[in-house]
Amino acid sequence: MPYGCSVPLREHGASRPPAALSAGERLVALSSIERLVVERTDPVLGRCRYVAVSETGHVGQPILFARRGEIFDATIENSLPQPTTVHFHGLAMPERQDGAGFDPIAPGGRKQVRFRVNNRSALYWFHAHPHALTAGQIYAGLHGLLVVTDEDDDAVDAALDLAPGNRLALALADARVSGGIILPYAPTADDCLRGWFGNRMLVNGTPDARRVVRPGWVRMQILNTCNAHGLCLAFRDEDALLPFHLLGTDGGLLSAPRELDRVFFHSAERVDVCINLAGRRTVTAVSLPFDPRHQVKGPAPRHMRATGEGYVSLAPAAVCEAGTGSDARYALPDGAELPIFTLSVRDMPARPSPSVPSRLSALPDSAADRAVASRRIRLDFDPQSGFVIDDTPYRVDEIAFSVNRGMREVWEIKNSPISSPHPMHVHGFGFRVLRRQGTYGDARGLRTESGSRLPTDLGVKDTVVVWPNETVTLAVDFSLPEQADFHGRQRYMLHCHNLEHEDAMMMRNFAVL
Ligand code: C2O
Ligand code: CU
Ligand code: CU
């Protein structure tokens, strides 16, 4: 069965959030939203936010939740001085609702958006996606979480016997922070090549994040929403790395949990993990040092920096023009060790912890054997055009290829040896990772699964990291829901989710007929 189709429609009222989900966060039911306002809150530093308006009031930077099958039906209002869109990353959407940048909302404009959540339970997210302005807007704060639940998800919480507050939804974004201030987005030519890296990690918008939890299992659904930073997540008590379980990835639960001491996930990828904190007091989540193998050298070609020109910037700072290098005071290199957040265990007598269930969900098979077409996709660096997919920089009006709906394809994405890691994302469709070949460096040590895959490759994915020199083979299922708004040709995108690469046109459109 495809990952996104045939779910019962839920018409009646908004669902409730998962009982264990930390209530300190700004939880809003997706289906209760009447207006979603996109606004700039600080014209000096260029900070922006989403405001969800419903019958019960206004919530800034909400964390949304929905039951599978629920409907979002709201007006998006753009109060920014720039065009914007709202893209719900990971959801199966008709083109008109996908927010993919084909029809940006002009400053002062609005758009009615209506869609049904067809996908499995998982952590999804929504973010700005106006072509060439995406990196600056997401860095400015225009990203949010959407927790989708269903019966499989309920069963996990119940089996782990999660205490109230012991389920967390976390968005991790690195930022350049100086004296408590988040510096505005102003990448140099070098930043545009490798990505905009920060010196501090923001968790749901704030640095030095700490969460107080109770003893027993803690379940965390975590999004990497860094512009360009890959994370090798581990949990530490003093010097010891604690074991944890990977429960799910971008598109929901695995069939069975996987015990790990670290998990790598790149920009836009998500992990769903649980860790037993019985007998612990303070646990730190860190990104362990690793070598990301940015093999590409030299400053970005000029065109990579020109696309955002002509728009008012969010903050009065130059974009992608000021010199080379990266400001070492505020930017740690990709792969440097970085503290992420702290879990403090409230002193309480622990109940005995149940064991992690051995089955989590019925993961649809990858159906690679029924695939009709094999498609090769090449990722390259060219000193004239920058990072390109099949030698072609993005053009809004181009369709790279077309696929018939309901078809399955096997894709081989091959990255050049003299390139950077590219977290490649497909709009609209979940896929499965079949194998990795040609992996070098630290990334080799992360391949603990069959087919030289990473643990995150075991689940349904919408974004997958392709290291320099690597070939990653995927099975993509192009089934679309039967709903009327999916009738007719639908355009989607394939792009790198390193946001500097994306804005520099490492993106192609494809059509589903
Ligand atoms: Cu997360 Cu094209 O998007
Ligand atoms: Cu997307
Ligand atoms: Cu890239």
C-alpha cells in the first residue's frame, strides 16, 4: 500500500494532542486554524514568525498537531516585505496546495489553502519556500512542526508508558549567536558554497534549551532544520554515550526499533527516538564530531549569489556578496561537535520501565521488484553553474521528466567525488532507500544496516543524504490519493535541502501525469 493514500476522512472537530506531549509548547490543532499569518517581528535583525489564529486566540510559532485524515482549511496571510509560500514538507499534496514556490504569495497578499493529511503518523514540518529566498526566511524563523498521529503512534506511547511531558517535538536549527542576539542572515560567497553554519543550536527557537522530564522513557521526534548542518545525534551522561532506540524517520515508524548510540540526520530529515532515563539526572544531547567531506573548493560562482536580488531584505544586511571566508567567531565548521539540549530528570521514584515493543508498524514493502523504470540522477559541481542536478540549474518553467501516477521507479542518485554532502528531497512522495555504494570517510562508519545503509534508511523517507562519491538507490512510489484535487497533471520538485544549494538552483521540477 502506498504511504499516503486511502485514509478515512475525519470531518468532525479537531483531535486532541498526544497525552504525553509536553504541554509547555505552543500546541495548536491543525484543523482549528482559520488564518496563518507570516510576519516579521524584528526589522533590525530580520526575525520572522508564524502566527496561528483560531477561535481561541493567537499563537506565535505554534507546534501543530493533527490526526491522520484531518483537514487544514485556512487563509495564509503574508505580512513580510518579501514574497513567501508555506510548504508542508513530507505531506502528499496537490500542486496547488504544495507551497512549492510556483505561485508565491506577494507581500500583503493572501492565499486560501485546503488539504487533507493523508500521510502516516510522523513528525512533518512547514516552512517558507519562495524560490531564491528560502534560506533567509527559514533561518529568520519561518519553520514549524506538525505532529501527525494515528493508531500505531498511540500504541507506541502506550507501550512505553510515557509520563505526561515525556514526549517532545523538537526543531533544531543552528544560528549565529552573539551576546544573546541571533545575527541576521548575511552569507559570504563561501557560505553560499558550503552552507550557512552557526555557532549555537536553537531548539524550538531558543538557545541553551533544557527540558524537564520524568524518569522512564522519553520519546523525542526531532527535526534537523539547520540550513546546512548535518547532525550526528547522541545522548551523553558525563562521558558515557547512552543507548537509545530509533523508532521512526521522516515518514513515520519503522517496522521494528533499532538500538543505537548515535544517529546521523541531515537538513530536513527527522528522527523519532526513545531513551530510558531511569536512574539518570542530567543527559545532554550533542552532535558528535564527524568529517562531512565538503570536497568542493573555492568561492561560489557569481550566479549562486544573485538570485535573491531585487527583493527588500528582511534585515538591512548584504546578501551573499560581502567577501569570502566564514566569520569564524560565529560559525563552527560543519561536523564540529555541538551541544544541542539538556534533559533534566525530575527527582521522582521511578516506575519500572516496560521494554520497547518489538513491532512498531506495518511498514509497506519497498515494492522495488515491481518498479517499471530506473532513472539515473547525477549531482555535480560546475565552476560556472555551481551545484547542478543532471547538469541543469533550476528553471521555474522547466519539467525535467514526467511520471505516470501509480508507477514505481528505482532512482540511482550519484554524487560527484568532488562535491559536498547533499540532503536530497522529493516533494509529495515518500520513498525507500535500497542501498548505498561508494561511501568514503566518516560516513562509512555510519553504515550499519544491510545494503550499506544508515539506520535512518530503514524507514519511509522524503529526504536522504548523498555523500560525495556516493550512489544512493531509492524506490519511489508515485501513487496519488484519489481525491479530486489530485486530478490532472501535478508538478513537484526534487532538490537539495542544503538551503544555500537550493536557493542556488540545485533543484528540478517533475510532473506526475
Ligand atoms: Cu522542505 Cu522543497 O522542501
Ligand atoms: Cu518538501
Ligand atoms: Cu546540496
